[in-house]
Amino acid sequence: MIRWQQQPSPQKNMKPKKRRILNPQGNFLQKWNKIFAVSCIIAVSLDPLFFYIPMIVRDQFCLTLDRKVEIAACVLRSMVDIFYVFHIVLQFRTGFIVPSSHVFRRGKLVKDSRAIAKHYLRSYFVVDVLSILPLPQMVVLMVRHAVKEPVAHVMKEMLKAVIFIQYIPRVWRIYPLYQEVTRTSGIFTKTAWAGASFNLSLFMLASHVTLSLSLSLYIYI
């Protein structure tokens, strides 16, 4: 009598795939951190565009809204924020080196997903979330559809408060990111001309932000 042996189900033999954990010193993350650092600088430089949405009509001596600047500022800010979303996702899949395990410049790489999540949540997660909140876009949409008072006056006051507050986490994130890039790869740029251009862009960004804040305070207060 022939007995048929029941073959094991393929689903039972399948083991759950482990999530791939990225090495913070790998080539991919080194290149990505440089790209993300540049995107953070661009993002900070784009925020003052929202201050130019309210415009003065010369003939009527009143405030109105520039529709073209409004669309350009919202679209550019949203496009740059996509880089930030991707960066946050990568942080939950990027291992970290325990500082106390450094021996001969090599440390213990932690690849446990829970430990990585806890490490990121305790470090820069809150700063990254505060930086990526689309507060200026929400102000523009909300004021357009929900405010009955003069739209330009209300928008300029709300944008002033929102952008000033969000400047803190967005600028705060650039310096540790620059330190991380220089620590893992040694240099931020490979050529002297690229390094000079990057430092010049930082100087121009600081001047642009300072001038925008000063003008906005002088005009709006």
C-alpha cells in the first residue's frame, strides 16, 4: 500500500526577510549625506520666498498676494521636502556605531532595527519632523480659503511667525550633518574649487537669511 507523504507547505519554509541595514560609512550614505546637506541649504534659502507673496500695489497703496510667487514658493518647498522624507526613512534603516566601542578607529556597528529606531528617536527625529512640517504651505492654503479679513495682512503675520520658528530646526540640522559627512569621508568635497564654492554658498546663505529676517522685521513690525 502506497502512502503519500504530505509535502511541507512552501509558506511554512519561507523565513521572513531581514531588513537591510545600511552602513553609515558606506559609499551610498556618504554620497546621500552630501546631497541631503546641499538640499537642506537650498531649503533654508527658499523659505524667504514666502515673505515676497504679500506685495504692495503702487496705485492703490494696499497689500495683495502675488500668485506666481505663491505657487513657486509652495512647489519648490514641497520638492525639497521630499528629500527630507527620504532621509527620515533612511535613518530607520541606517546602523550606528557605539561610541564606547571604538578600538583602533573601528567600532561596533549596531544592526538591530529596534536599537536603530530608539537611537534615531532619541537623537534628531524630533528636529527632522519639525523641519519637514509644511507649515508655510498650510498657512497659504488656510488663509486663502478660511480667512475673511484682508488676506495679505493675515498671511504676512502668520508667515512671519511660522518661518521664524521653523528656521531653528532647519538651520540646526545642517551643522551636525556636515560634521557627520566630514567624519565618515574625511572631506566634504574632493576638489578645492568645490570646497570653496560650498563655503561661499554657506556665507551667502547666512547673509541672505540675515537680510531677509531683518527686512521682514523692519517691514512687518
